[in-house]
Amino acid sequence: MIGRIRVFLMLILSLNGTLYADEMRMPENTPRPLKIGVAVFVNNITKVNDQAGTFEGSLDLQLRWKNTDLAFNAQEMGTNRLEFEYDSAVQKLLSIWTPALTLANAAIQSKEQGLFIYADGTVVQIQRVKGVFDAQYRLDAFPFDTQNLPVHIVSERYNTNQIVLVQEQRDLDNSGLRKDMSLLSWQPKRIKFVASRTRGWNGQFFPEMQAQIVLARVPTAYLLATLMPFFLVLLIPTIATFFIRMDMDKRLGYISSSILALVALSFTYSSRYAMLPPDSITTQLVLIGSGYQIVMILLSVTIFNPHNANRWFANKFIIPELVSYLRWAIPFALAGLVMTRVLLISLIL
């Protein structure tokens, strides 16, 4: 009976040890909160999907802390640093305390581990992570926008009284973007860090840090893909109204075809750039195009309608002069209005 009780007590103790092992293994001879140095180096970004709100890439997450329990005599060991790679790093990490930080916005596809333990007890854990990261894109200035793509590093186990995420100079030196990194339609700029905290369900605060990858969009291709179809659609009523002599019903038929093409272009914009805000450049282009179509209809039923023109204008020379002026003034006004809106959007940056 006594033997069974002893086995039962040992089982309870082993379960408690399993549940609270990380709490008990926290370094004892260091001040609280324990400083965790954070560094992020971006190796590559393979895809930016602002419509889905994600980006794909590979990065190195480096965590650094001090655990004097792991200190050793460099002369006796013959080295001032112990190095562990891949499986050996995974096994070693299972036997020591770690801050158990996670990438909250990542769907990890692969992860490789590395570990360094220095003679003074400094521990450096390196994770090479490849995955898909969630991001909230701000597209108000599209296509002249600059995006801060986040890598969200959080502590779900230790609160702000136990650990704190910091960045000393060595962490900043180990952070950055690979110099030869290139990405279609985007220009990598820099990486910056923002520290914060979040409130847990139990009322405690947990430390967080965001490594924000700053990318600037290259607007040329987007402007061509957006503006060229727009001007081509409006070219039809412009030529039919100002540069070809035809009956009013035929001219209105061309304008009607242009209106249908503008509606189709609007659906194309909304499907291709679904995440753009309501006041985006594509919405403004559709509104400008609709106003231009209305002007073309009004001109067709007034000045270019001989019945109305002869009744309203007694001098027959007024109409040709007015037409010769409007032939260039209205198209140039359209182009000027569109370019002005594009420049105003670019100044939001």
C-alpha cells in the first residue's frame, strides 16, 4: 500500500514537473524581467499578395538571452562557444529553458534550428523560417504606396514581469535585408522594429515585437495597366464626336458602346484590385469617365445636332468656331484632370 502511494505521489510530481518545467527552468541568477534580444534578417521575399493580405518569404529569427546556469570554463572546454545544428539543436533546446516566442502571423512551411551557448552563459537561438505571413495592407496611396509587412513576434507563455523583448546594438547589427534581394514590382527599403504588449485573458500583459519589412511599390506597371484601358475606352466617343462627321443616332451608338466598355472596365478594376478603398484611383477614374460620357452625350444632342444648333445659334459661324475649340479643350481637360488626380494621390506618401 505504501509503495502504491509513493508511486502515485511520484506520478503527480512528474506531471507537475511537465506542466511547469519551463517556469522552473527560468534562469535564476538574472534580474527580472529577463531581457530577450531579438534580431530578424530577411533572406528573401518570394511573393507579395496585397489582394489576399499575405506575403511569402524566408527569414532568420535570432533570440538572445543569458542563462548563467549554462556558463562553462572556456579553457577547460577549449572553446568559448558551443555550437549545435539541426537535430542536435532541437534536442539541446528541449533540455534547456527558452522564451518560447512564436510568430503569430505566420503559417510556417519549414523551420531549421541553430543554437550557440557561450562561456558566460549567453544563449543565441537561430530559427530559419520559411512561410506565409498575414499582413494588413494600406492601399490609400496605390500605386504609390509603401507597405510595412509585419513579422509578429509574441510571447504567449511569459508575461512582461518575466521577460522583456529588447534590441541592443548587436541585435540591430544582426538585423536587416539581404542586399541582393529583389522582388517584382516592389523595391525593398529597410527593416524596422516596434515593441508593444498585449493583454491576456487572465489580465496579464505579454510582450510583443513587430519586425516591419518596408517595401515601396514600383508604380509604372500599375499605372500603365490602369490608365491605358481607360483612355482607350474614352477615345471612341472622342473621335466619334469631334473628328468624324456622322448622324446623331450613329454617334450616340458609339457613345453607348463606350459606356458599356467603361462599365466592363469598372468590373475589371473591382475584381483585380478588390482590396482598394472606395476613394482609390480606379474608382476616381470610373467617375471621371462617367462624367466625360455625359458631356459627350450633351454635346451630341445640342451642338452636334443640326436641328437644335440652328435654332439656338442665329450666327452660323459660331458652331464651327465652338467645335474647333472644344475638339482640343475637352480631351486636354480630361487628360489634365486624370494626371492631377494621379499626382495628388502620389503626394499622400
